[in-house]
Amino acid sequence: MQAYLNQLIEQVQKHDKIKVYTGVTVADVHGFMGNYESELSNGEKIKHGVAIIATGHENTNRRNTCTGTTAGCTPCWNWKTCWQKAN
């Protein structure tokens, strides 16, 4: 499992369309769906259409997660499979 996780981290870090920020916080956000500008705590301003903000991990019950019945929500229980379909 650790080898797979290391490979996945490497793929994300090397992906030309993914930028990973660590050690910063989002200081301010302006804009609207699909067209945002965020300022990070390091002063950098970025324009983006979407942001994925990870703050930690806490176990959850799948009944409380996306089931596919919510508009715009597509469940994916196997991240690797969903990633392969998207690429």
C-alpha cells in the first residue's frame, strides 16, 4: 500500500495541470463558480476554476458522502479507477 501511495503522490506532484501548495493557508477568495482568484498566506495570488482544500483526515460514514443523487455529484469509491477514467 505504501508503494502505491508513493507512486500516486509522485504522479500528482509531476502532473503539469496540478499545483500542490503545502504550508500555506487561503487568506482571501474572490470570484464566482469556475472563475476564482485566491490569495495565499505567502502573498501569492492564483487564478483558478476549482480548488481542492485538504485539511486533514477523519473517518466518515459512507451514508454521509456523495451517493450520486446530489446534482453535480458523481461518487467514486475507488479513486484510482476514477482517475484513470478522467485521464
